[in-house]
Amino acid sequence: MSVISPEVLARYAADAAAEVPGVHTKQRRPAKVSGDEVEVHVVADYGAEIPRVAAEVQQRVFEYLLRMAHVTPSAVNVVVDDVVR
């Protein structure tokens, strides 16, 4: 059985979040994985519909981790740290 480190899973989560239009993951630590929970920190574009963007980030991260690492997170928490123009 292989084990994927939390750091690699966090990188996958950040990559998936960055694919969502209107989202940036420029922070130093854009995501972290603790157990089977994922926390993703993002910056949203000004005018973006935050609830919709956050839901799309959750979905993308969930699907990406399942596809790339065969990991099913129990939760994907999205934290919007900032809004930029």
C-alpha cells in the first residue's frame, strides 16, 4: 500500500482550486491537509460570487484528489482570504 504525503495532497488541492475562474492561490501555504480534511485558502476576484466560487472550489478539489490520488476527503473547507480587483 502506498501513502501520499499531506504536502503532496495539499499541492494537488491548491492546483485544483487555481483552475476555478476568478480564484487565485498566491499565498505561501494555499492548502493544508489534516487527516481526511482539506483546507484551501484562496483570493477571489472582485465581483465574483463568493458562495458559487467556493462551491466550485470544493467540487474541483474533491474530484481532483479522487482522480489523482484516490483520496476521498471528508470535508473541503474553502477560506477566502482576500478579494482583489
